[in-house]
Amino acid sequence: MPLPTRRWFLASVGAATAALAQFGSAALAQVRALGAPVSGYGNRSRFERALRLFPQTRTPEATASFTPLGESFGIITPSALHFERHHSGVPEIDPAAHTLMVHGLVERPLVFSMDELKRMPSATRLLFIECSGNSSSEWLGAGAPSVQRTHGLTSCSEWTGVWLSTLLRECGVQAGASWVLAEGADAARMARSLPIPKALDDVLIAYAQNGEALRPEQGYPLRLVAPGWEGNVNVKWLRRIEALDGPAMTRWETARYTDLTPDGKARQFTFVMDAKSVITDPSGGDTLRGPGVHEVSGLAWSGRGAIRRVDITTDGGLTWSQAELQPPILSHAHTRFRWSWRWDGREALLASRCEDDTGYVQPRRQDLVKERGANSGYHQHGIQVWKVAANGAVTNGNG
């Protein structure tokens, strides 16, 4: 085969240069086309479709929305995607007229304006909030179809506000006070009791989330944030704090938010959200694109403290492998974990199991049911199994 001549080489280079110039001109023209102008508040791309899921109910003011955990990255939930749980809709509150009253068994009952609260020493913490009804579908092994539906009532945000302990010290809590009542300004007057030791420890009166003012559905202009405790203790649209000599026994801690047990009794004031984890990718509704290496990713959290370890199984719990925890690893916050899996194309049962820094290990769902029965309704933190079929389809494996 004869070698290419100099003339052939120059002709080829010329043709390639002309084609590249033509392509480059078109690309440059596309780049130079003017885009959208700046706006007062940024918007997400119209090509991104991750949205909160919410059931259609007769009373949309008393329902919930679920965070799209399967489409999430890192550990911070965008404010607009933070889950919601309302009992009477979202009130519209003018912060200029809103106040927080602290009264009851205190030496100096006081009323604080929003301006006064924001002038006090502030604190910022990255914390998860989880509805105690999260994963309730899995008590009976109902097998909700997606991780958004099984675990989407938890979110993690950066919260900024003033410590509740600061306000209580300002008012002078009396020796006989052992609980406080937090009440919201919504139509339901949502109210929960907290023991004084918790109130004086790490509870925030938050007015900001993820660097901006709270969203209305997250309690604007003021909410309680009780690290590691069940969601409805984190009272939204906060209007008053009352120091008491015992729990107030509101309907939200008697008729609701108690855990039924097999003997007919109910567990009450089950504040702490136990250690829990879930694989978010792949998860229910996903399809693996053939055998090979796949990154398994998910979230773990604990109301007792920080996550210390996460293990992964692909055979339903017969064998386990340790996953990598992605920094930051913080107390009372979501922790992202990752694990590289070489899938051989055969059916698999994929699950995660976490352990927190107190030594508490996430239990199997069937062990949790054996201990508490299937009608508890709340605090379901058992291991979530995803079934991977030979064709790559992922479904709920808890059934």
C-alpha cells in the first residue's frame, strides 16, 4: 500500500479545517445567543423534574408531601423540597405583627417580637427532621413502590435561630417547672410538650432555613427545631411557650402520636427517632442497565447522635459489607453513604443497616414488628429491602 503523498495530506487537513470551522461557527453562534436575564430570585432548570409527592385527599390542608430522596445528592434538602406535614393548612403570617410569648411558671413572662429575637445571639446547626409516621406503610409490609413514598417524610436542612434556653433564662424558669408546651399559630393550634432538660439543652427557635427565611410551609416566620426528636414536636408557626409542672396532654400526644402495642396499651412521648438508613439509589422504581459496576448510595441518620457505620447486603442479610461514609458526619443530621457493587445480573436483595455512636444498630423490620406489633403506626425504622430482578427492575422487597 503506497504511502500518502504531501498533496493528499494537505488536502485532507484543509477539508478537516473547513469542516471544523463550519462546526465551530455554528457552535459559537449558539453560545453567543443571549440567554435569560437575571431575576430577583433564582429558579431551577426546567429540565429538572424532582418534585415532592403528595397524596390526593379530600382535605388537602391536612396532608403531607414527600421529599424525593431518590433524586437527592449529598445530605442537604433544598428548602422547596423539604417534606411537609400539616393538620390545618399553611397560615399566612406577617412577621411584623408576629410575636412569641413565653409564660407560665416563669419569673418574668415576656413577649418577643421577630426583631427582638433576631437581635439575640444566634446559632446555626445542620439537622434532620423526620415525621414519626415516616415508613409507616412498611409496618405491615405493604411495600410502597418508591423510596420517596417509603422514606420521604425526612429532610435535612441548615437551621438558624436563637436557643430556647436563652429565652427561658431571660424569663427565669421557676423551680417547679418540669415541662414546656410549644404551640403554633395554625388553625389547629398544634401543640406539643417537651421536658425541661431537652428545652434547656439543644432546642432552637428557628427563623431561617438553608441561608434564608423559613418557607411558609416550614413554619414562617418561626418554628421549633428539636434535634433528633419526632417531627411534630418541631412546632411550626410558633406563637407561645408555656412552662408547666407536667406535660399538657394535648390531643397531639394522647389521641395522636402514640404507638399502639400488642397488649392494647400505647407508648407515649416516644420522642427520639431511632437509627435508620435507606438505600436511595438504586431503589424502588429504578432499573439497572445491565450487569457490571453500580454505585449504591443512600442516607442514614439517628436521633440519638451521629452515624458510626453503615453496612450493605445484596443477599437479604446473609452477608454484609461496610459502606463508605461521606463527610460531613454530624450528630442528628443525615449522613450520605456509598458502596461499589459489581452486579452479576442475578436476582438480589439489596439493603442497608446502620449503627450510631451510642452502639444502637438498626433492626430488621420483622424483629421490630415482633417487638411492637404491626399496629404501632409510628417510629418504623426497620431495615428496608429492595428486590433487584434479573432484568434490573427494582421493587420493594419488604412484602
